[in-house]
Amino acid sequence: MSTIFRASRPAFRARTFFQQNASKTTRRFQSTESTANAAPESWMQQFWKSEKGPKTVHFWAPMMKWGLVLVGVSDFARPAESLSLTQNAALTTTGIIWTRWCLIIKPKNYLLAAVNFFLGCVGVIQCSRIFLHHQAQKKLAEEVGEAKEAVKEAKEAIKHKSS
């Protein structure tokens, strides 16, 4: 078996030899226009040509996702009993996960990270509103139960006095 590996070594060496020599023989040609005479590009031109500019999905995906954040903010005016806990938990989770992911990927997409961060913040606020509403409802139900028991005891006490 080792003779096969020894016999194949020159083939691997030849491939790397040809690749190294091919890279040495390539020539680069300079354009006739000098880069020193070129006018500096404006911020808008650099933005338009960038890999995260308006010609790419890296720009338009966050722009569309801001709609989710705005809808979540508009839900602040809605009563807490009409909000969905599962929907807001999903928004919170995706906001947190994708914020982290946007800072790992290449190229780093800070615009997408920002929109996901705010989406997570809106989700946390809405979930806390829902939890506070549920706690208030439980407390109110306990108070109502205690009041009903007190009324029942008072009626029984009145019955015992009258009889």
C-alpha cells in the first residue's frame, strides 16, 4: 500500500508546481488613466457600489424588516389582552438570534443587526406587558374569590343571627 502512495507523490508535486508557476507568469496591466488624477468618490457613490449598498439584499432585507419593528411599536397602543404571547415570543427570539448572527457573517451587516436588535427589544416589551397583564388578572381573580367568600360568610352570619 505504501508503494502506491510513493508512486503518487510526483503527481501531487507536479500539480502544485504548475499552479505556483502559473501564478508567477501572470502579468497585471495598469490602465491608461492614473489613479492619482481620479476624483475621489462621494459617500453616495461609495455606498451605491458597496457590497452592502442598495443594489443588494444586504440593504433591502433590513429595510423591509423595519416594517415589523414599526408594527410592533404601533401595538404598544393596543390593550395587552389582545396581544399574542407566542407571536411576540417568536419576534423576541428571532430578534436576539439574528442580531448575533449579523455580527458573525461576512460582510458584517450592522443595518440588519440594528433592526433585529430593535425587533428583539419590541418583543421583550410586548412579552413583559402580556406577563404583567396575566399577573394582574390572576391577582384580580384571587381578590374576587376572596370577596365572594367574605360575602358568603356574611350571609351565613346574618342567617345565624336571624334564626
